[in-house]
Amino acid sequence: MDLLGTILWPLKWLVELVLVAWHSVLTFVGLPAAAGITWVLAIVGLVIVVRAALIPLFVKQIKSQRKMMEIAPELRKVQEKYKGKRDQLSREAMSRETMALYKKHGTTPVSSCLPLLVQMPVFFSLYSVLSSIKTNAVNNVGGVGFLNPELTKEFYDAKLFDVASLHTTLVEAWSQPDGQITVVILIVLVVLMIASQFFTQLQIISKNLSPEAKTGQAYQMQKIMLYILPLGFIFSGVFFPLGVVIYWFTSNLWTMVQQFIVIREMPTPGSDAAKAREERLARKGKALDASGKIISMEKYQAEQQRLLEEAERAKAVAPKRQQPVGKQRAKKQSQAAPAQGANKSTAAPRTGSPRPTDPAAGATS
């Protein structure tokens, strides 16, 4: 057994368990045991189980991505502070300030990738299971767990639309005389995978980012990934078996729908999605309170009035802020103050009539 297969053995066992369980349910309701559609639906069932288990991590990912976008301006300030400084102390100080910023907001760049990182071992486990189907079927052996020799042979013989084997890759189908339809199916699935991934990323950067987040470096990276990441599925479509491609495409559909629901119901404050949600609530006579809870418009207006009054009272009792004065200016002001006092004390008192200074003027008067 290879090293990767040894490491993934527990997950391969779970993958086979879920596949066989869904296959049993589908055959129980009347689907043919050896039909390609039965095993395809079993793979879809595997996606449902895996992605449902990852929902808590997905919500955490959305919140982490939101925080990363919101703190982008602060991160940029830290980077500009140490721009051009290559010494070891500056790099360490920049790293400390960056980590302190992550800790303050309760996020890290890694946390936004958790669902993908957790799902990848499952993906490679399914790849390992499907890649060994042909060898196991020829040798009349089963998998590592519930996929016994009989089920392995059924999986090997199963064909989607009675033409495309689930263990065949695009490279293998291209070299087969009768593999044209399999090639077409795989190419269509790859195109759909790329389109679904592109649309999922587009939802995030076009609807669920605040204006402040759209000025940061993280936003520029998101725009770049919008076009680069889907291209990775070309590789998967060429070298991965049809069953794995079906799994990944179905997982993309789940992500796209899940993302749509989260953006609609839990949008980033200040984003276009948040404004659209507020407009929908306003048409229903509702609004969001300070804690994000949906309340009636009357309660919302009363809350806003109360917050306004509290702000005005706090402003009235707050001490007035004095304009800061530089050291030189403060020194000049302190030196000028005694001189002004002396001038006032020595100034002659003014009378009702002016004192004549011109003798001619005094004579005529």
C-alpha cells in the first residue's frame, strides 16, 4: 500500500461507508444496483454528507473573510509603516503588529480556508478509492472497508448514460476508440465547474464587500483569484476520474447555493447585499436593530430616537476638546502673557476730551 493510501486509510473507509450506505438506500427505493445513475447519486449523497458536516466551518469562513476584508485598511497602514525597511527588527515588529491586529479582530488568513483544507483530504480519499476500482475489480478484491468485491465490480461496470465509466479520466477516454461521448461529458462538466466557481467568487466581490474593503490589498487578491482559481479545474478535468469530477462539480453547486443564502441573509455591513436586505425588510415594514435582530419599523424608529438622545446627552456633558498647541507656540504664548499684562497696567486712562498736542489747536479752542 502506498504512503498516501496509508495516511488516508481512515477517510477512505468513511468514504466507502457513505457510498455503500447511499447505494443501499437507492437500490432499496428501486434503482438498479449496477446502474451508473445509482452510483452517481451515491456520489452526490457523499457530497451532501460532507458539506452538511462542514456548514459550521463554512459560516466561520464567511465571518473570517469578512473580517479580513474589513481590516485590510489597517493592515495596509502597518505595511506602509515599515515600507522599505529590510532589517530584522523592522520585519519582526511588522509581524508582531500584524499578528496583534489579527488577534484583536479574532481572525487569521488560514481560518478563511478551513472548509477547503478540511474537504481536500476527503476529495483525495475519494480519488484514491475510484483510482483503485479498476485494479481491485480485475483482481476480484474489494476496497479498504464496505466496498466489497461484488460492489467493486458493480462500480467498475457502472456507466453514466450507459457510455461513460465512472473510473475513466479524460486522458483515458481520449485514447479509446469509443470514448468520444465520455470526452464530451467530461469537457461539459469541467466547463460547468469553472463557471460555478467563477460565479461563486463573483458573488463575494461584487455584492458582499463594503466600500472600505474594496480599497485593500485583499480585495485585489480576490479579483485575481476570481480568474485564476477556476483554471485549476482544467487540471482536475484532465487527470481525475469522472466520478471525482462529478463529486467536485456537485460540491461547487452546493457552495454556490450556500454562498447565495449566506450573502442574502448574513451580508457584510455596508455592502450592496446589506443595502438590498435593508430595502427588502423596509418593504415589509421591518428593520435591523443595533444587534442585527429583525424588528418592526416602529421599534426601530424608537431605538434610533433613543440612541440619538443618548448621543446628544453624552455630547453635552463631555468636556470640550482643547486644540493641541506645539511647544514653540506654547512658549511664545507664555512669554507674551506678562508683557500684555504690563502694557495694560501702564496705559494712561482715557478722558472725555482729547489732550491737545498742537499749540495752534489749543489756541483756537
